[in-house]
Amino acid sequence: MKFPDGIDAVINCVGTNEIRPFGDLDFALFLHLMQINTWFTIELTQQLLPAMVARGTLLHVVSNASHVPMRHSLAYNCSKAAQAMAVRQMARELSKPAQVSIMGVSPGKLSGTAMSTYIDQRVCEVRGWSPQQAADYFSANSVTGLETPAETVAVVIETLIRSGASRFMSGAVLEMVG
């Protein structure tokens, strides 16, 4: 695929999860999540790099699952941890020679998205919890007990890019703990 030259910023927020107990995890699902959540990040960066040389920011939305184990999400956690490392490694190899910023944002538990709705429903199904039990668990295990509104993540990303701050943060994965 050929992209037009002069792209200033790309935000990659592609990701998928399948909440499944460890005993039900199979290799095909594991590879599928690695392909979507990790390989796509690498391939997208490879494809976009020529159009972004000396000017661009590639910002990949990672996940707090990259550094916080989530029960019944082994494949997702592994794929997001690999994605976060890919972001750091690509930045180390590409930032100086290509003058491109490559970074990640880990938004914490988002509210009001299709993924958050899926997670809320599936966690209750798999663990046999009520919605209140799931909310209590989240609150007890998060720093603030708050879910991050998607709009807040968008403002943070826009600020990083428009202000030029992302140029100084290449290789970072910014954690929004929520």
C-alpha cells in the first residue's frame, strides 16, 4: 500500500480481546490476537514510515493489559505487552534516523466504548459475577477507581501531537491509570 507523502500523525487504536479462561485458550485464538494487536502495529509502522520521514508521529493506543495482568485474558495481555515493546523498539530504531516519533498511550479502563461494554458483560459471564461485583472489583484494583472517558484519551492524544510533545516522548508508553 502506498500512502501520500507528508503525513503528520497517525493514531492506531486497533485492538481486540477475547475473554476466555486459561483452560479454554487455544493456539489459534492466541495467534489471532497477536496478529491483530501486535503484528498490525508493526506492519502499519512499516507501511507509513516512508510518508512520515522527518515530520510524523505514530501514536499507538496500547492497553493497561500490557503491564497489568487481567484474569481470563492471557492472549490479550501477551499481545498488548508485545505491542508496547514493539512501540519502544521501533522508536529506538527509527526515531533518530527517520526523525519520526513513535509512542504509545495506555488509557486504562475506558468507559462508553464497545470494548468496555464487551469486557463488562463478558467478565460477568466468565466469572459468574453481578455487574455490581465487577464494578467493586475494578474499583478496589485501580488507582483512582475511575474509568477513562474516550473523549479524555482523545484530548490527551491531540495535545501530545499538536503541542509537539510527542517528539520528545518517542519510545514512551504513557500510562493513563484512570
